[in-house]
Amino acid sequence: MKRLLFFFAKRYIAGSERQNAIRAALDLNRAGIGAIIDNLGENVKSGQEAEESVEEYLALLDGIKLSGADSTVALKLTHLGLDISEELAFKNAEIIIKKAATNGNFVRLDMEGSAYTQKTIDAFLKLRRKYPNAGIAIQSSLLKSKEDARLIASKGGSVRLVKGAYKEPPSIAFKEKKDVDSNYEAIMKELLLSGTRPAIATHDERLVNEAKRFAAEKGLAKESFDFEMLLGIKRELQKKLASEGYQVRVYIPYGKNWLPYTIRRLRERKENVWFVLKNIFER
Ligand SMILES: Cc1cc2nc3c(=O)[nH]c(=O)nc-3n(C[C@H](O)[C@H](O)[C@H](O)COP(=O)(O)OP(=O)(O)OC[C@H]3O[C@@H](n4cnc5c(N)ncnc54)[C@H](O)[C@@H]3O)c2cc1C
């Protein structure tokens, strides 16, 4: 089963080493597309693992600089020790963001499951006071996200808007996909008007087209926001948007802890689940 999942994962992950991700970023750059590199890992349970993650991010930031790649980085606070303590995760995130500032780079905090939402927002708002080169992700699947996005934008923070990859209870999240999508559209429009350079992170072509239409109607510059997509999904759309003059970045994960990320990619599309099931039964 793990071998089959690994085969599936290869579509979405650059490889196990940082150099794999940097090479993938340079390839995208040649097509006029920027990158966001993520070192895979989450929910570490020891201070040592969190420290190793920090070391990897520092080396990644230097690797990006040395290669000349146009790539920002993304990280998860539970990869930096949030399950151990908020202080530890904050301290580690600060080390990475400070280094990124020195290198002229940008770091975005990914958003994890709802147990971490408020902690991630609190850490971000504190970091953002000192480091303008930090951003955060917000999920339209959560009922409170419109308020969260408004608060962050009012402080000048850049939001990456996503639908949300985690299964959440109905008490705090929209149950129907259509409601997640319409909340996405509403938050997207507010963010586009906020002047905080949001990232519209979706492969949903209706929403991508609506972002383009809305931005043109409001006279917003193409440089005032980014489109972001994941490695391995909608490659033609990525290239088309870049050729139309939009700012496009592709999220490139790498590393040895590929399983949780792969399962999230599997779950969000029923064709992917069928692909794995079909291969299990054909064996
Ligand atoms: C740059 C980026 C960063 C992200 N960061 C986070 C984060 O920090 N926290 C978080 O919770 N989520 C994050 N996500 C994931 C996000 O929440 C969604 O789970 C994911 O993007 C799928 O939703 P969608 O917006 O593409 O819309 P959907 O309506 O789910 O999909 C639209 C179309 O995209 C294609 N598609 C979608 N998913 C797949 C797939 N796995 N394989 C193949 N095709 C697919 C299909 O054609 C589908 O019809 C991120 C997504 C992106 C693009």
C-alpha cells in the first residue's frame, strides 16, 4: 500500500532532497512561473526534530539564494514544535523569517487543522509586527475565516486564500462544497480590494476566472495579487495565466515525510481515490 501511495505521491512532490525542489523551481521559473518551496513535515513531537526542521529551512533559504531561483518558502508551525509549545514554534518561526528577511525572501505560514488555526493566526500577527516578509494561509471552509481574513488584511498581512484540506466538524465549518466555494469568492473579493497582495490559491477555474474578471472590473494591477497552485495540478492553466501576465507561483513540496501531504491530495479528489483503489484490486 505504501509503495502504491508513493507512486501516486510522485505527481505532487519534487523529491526527497532540497536540491530536487530547487531544480523544480528553476524549471518553473523558465516558464515565467515563481515557486514556493515547502519542506514536508508536521506534528513533530521532540525539540530535536523541530530544530532539524529549522536547520533544513535555513539551508533551503541559502540554497534558493545561491541558485538564483525565484522562490519563497512555506512552513507549518507544527513542523517547528507547535505541539510541544507555542513559544518554541514562535521562536523557531522567527529564526527562519529573520533569515529570509536577510536573504530578501518571503515566508508564508501554511494553515493546518482547526486545532491550530487561532494559534497560527496569533503567532503570525505577532511576527508580522516585526517582519513584513511573512504571510499566512486562511481556509474558506471555516465559518470564522472571513473575520480572520479581514483582521489580518487590516493589519497589512498578506493572506493566501485556500479552500482547506482538513476535515472539520460541522460546528465550525461549512458542510456543503458550494458554501465553501461561495465563501471563497466573497473573501477573495475583499482581499483583492485590500491592497495587501493576497494569493488566490485554487485550481478551481470558475474562481480563477472570477478573480480575473473582478480585478479587471476594479482596475487592479495584475501585480497586485498572485495566483498559486500545487505542483502536479493544472499545469496548463499555470502556464496560461503566466503567459497572460498574471503572477503565478507553484507550491513545491519535498522531503521524506510525504505521507500526510499525499493523503490530503488523495482525499480532495474522488478520481484519485479511485486510482488507488483500482490499483489495489488489480494487483
Ligand atoms: C498554493 C496552495 C497552498 C495551499 N496551502 C494550504 C494550506 O496552507 N492549508 C490548507 O488547508 N490547504 C492548503 N491548500 C489546499 C487547498 O486547501 C485545497 O485542498 C486544494 O487546493 C484543492 O482545492 P481547490 O481550491 O483546487 O478546489 P477544488 O474545488 O477542490 O478543485 C478544483 C479542481 O482542481 C483540480 N484538483 C483539485 N485537487 C486536486 C488533486 N488533489 N489532484 C488533481 N486535481 C485536483 C480538479 O480538477 C478540481 O475539479 C493549498 C492549495 C494551494 C493551491
